[in-house]
Amino acid sequence: MKAFLAAVVAMVVITVAAPTTLDQIGFSAADSTSGSAVRLD
């Protein structure tokens, strides 16, 4: 039971922290889909 609760807590922490962390290091969807090679007609 302790292992299950630890896994649930780890999953919640990763789920909450991932978007903020990825945005700070430049792996957000906006950063990955835009660049100098994008044509705007």
C-alpha cells in the first residue's frame, strides 16, 4: 500500500511540475512549433 501511495504522490508532483518546468527550459508547444522557417502568407 505504501508503494502505491508513493507512486500516486510522484505522479501528482510530476503532473503539476512538468508544464512549468518544460516551459522554462524552452520545450513548450509555442517554442517548438514556431521559428524563423515559418512562412506567414
